[in-house]
Amino acid sequence: METWTAAECAEAWGVRPGTWAGYVSRGQAPAPLPDTDPKRWSAAEVREFPRPGVGRSRAGARPEARSLLAEMEAVAERMEELRAEQRRLLVAGRDEGLEISPMAKALGISRQTAYSWLR
């Protein structure tokens, strides 16, 4: 069975060792294995334990979770490309004399966003 020190557990969760110790003391992390000195934790149990601080990355996440994060990053990149295209179309519409309201509606953005993009 693979075991980790407190420092290794903290690194896997992406936190400082003091934060890890706080989680353990509050029952927000697995308890150390019995009869270990210095204290050690089951690596598998640390990986599987639902970590507090929802939304934070965890270095010890399973490969499936890392794959999901990579997919999210790819979507975010495509969205940024689409936002750039929206801005280009908005400027082109302004240059053609279109009004803000119909352009914002067509682009699926608010008028305030359209105005801010045209500054």
C-alpha cells in the first residue's frame, strides 16, 4: 500500500502543509494511518477523499479529472475565439451604420457589453 507524509498529502491537494494539518484536525481530510510515526496517510484514501474548497484544482486528481480539465480549457479557448469574432462583427456592423440594440441582440450580448467593446 502506498503511503504519503503530510507534506506529500498537502502537495497532492495543492495546499500548504499547515492547511493540510488544519483539514485533518477538523475532519476535512482522512485521518492518518494508525501506528505510524511520523504520521502517514493512505495515498489512495487521500486521492479519493472529497476535498474542501470546491472548485480548486488538486494535483492528485485522477487521470479522468485531468482529462476533463483539459477539455474545459479547450472549450474556454474556443469561446475566446468566438468572443473575438463577436467583437470583429460588432465593429464591422458599427462601420456599416447598424444600431447597437439589434447588433447586441444578434450577437447574444447586452447593449452594455457592445458599448464597452466598441470603446
